[in-house]
Amino acid sequence: MDGPHDLGGRPGFGRVPVEADQPWSAWWQRFTYALAAVTARLAEVNGDALRHVMERLPPEEYRSLGSAGRWLRVAERCAVEGGLVAEGEVPDRARRRAAGLPAMGVEAYPEPVRFVAASRGSLPHNKREPEDDNRFTVGDRVRVRDHRPEGHTRLPAYLRGRQGEVVLVNGVWVYPDSHAHGGPELPTWVYAVRFRARDLWPGAGPHDVSADLFEPYLEPIHD
């Protein structure tokens, strides 16, 4: 999914500001992430689906809300799509509270629809025991496929079509491209692949970039 969240390697955004290594400056901003995490658990939204909730924010909202604002919106969407509140109930309650009006009763809101885009009872740890042999080994040259799914993926867009070398076999993990949409876990091998920065971006320095990539993202390079 090519969304506003996939900023790696995109030009035109300038330097990333860092202020004393503090991404949030106020307590309420830190609270938004915890709120989203708790709401996701109550709504039975797994971690992969939670990422996709944020990815589905409209680009203009994603860029303008800031980190804390995005997590607040994610908490709201999880609550709605998880059937905890009705569509429009959260902003309506916020408006009434700001105006000093009493909250409306539950009967005033339509019956919410249960969330269907995430699996139930997800585990906090997504690593699994291998059932099949790994296709690639350390030292293998690989090419990143032109993988463009409609929904969630962990493949950064800037790596599509690039060549690299496997430097670590990183075990078997739940495949997020399926898990984020309520599909089977499809435990899949993951590899750390090293790329030369100059192969990714013209004019880059002589350093390397490593990325953890799922096996379906890769294809072998045959000499």
C-alpha cells in the first residue's frame, strides 16, 4: 500500500527535527499511544491491523495531525470498527462536553458494526516456530520484488526492485500482509538484507542500509 506513512527515501521533506530525543513534549501526547493500544486490545484489533488503521487515514489528515493526533484518530477508528462506539459518537460526545452539555444516552446512537478486518485473540509476540526450510541463506544475493498489495505491507517502497545481500536469517514471523486483514497468520521466514545506499539513492554516501524483509518480498539473483 503506497500511503502517506511510507516516507522512507522520499525527497522534499527536509531534515527530521530532533529535540532532546523527545518525540512528545506533553503528557497528553504520550497518553495518546497508550489510549490507542488499549482501545485496539478491547476492539480485538491485532498489531498488524492497528498499523493499517493509521495507514488508512487520508493523506491530508496524516500529514497535518502530527504523531499524537494520528494516534487519537487511530483510537477512535479502532473503537468504531471494533463495535465499541457508533460512527460519529466520539466527536459528538467531544463537542457536547466542550459545550458543557450532558452526554446523550447510548440509545441515541445507531448500533455499531463489529470490526471484521482483523483476527481475534492475537498474541503479543508474532514469532513462530519454523515448519519449512528457509529459502535463502546468509550470503545469497536477492532482488526485492515489485510487491504492491492493496492493503498493509512491511515492504518499504524505496526497496522495490533493488538488489541486496542476505546477512541474517531472522526466524519465522506472522506474515503482516495477511494478518492485518483478518487472514491466516501464514508464518513466514524473515531475512535481514543489506543494501548499498548508493544503489538506493543517487549521491548517497558509502554506507549500507539493512532491512528486515519477509520471504515473499524477495526473489533470488542467478548469476
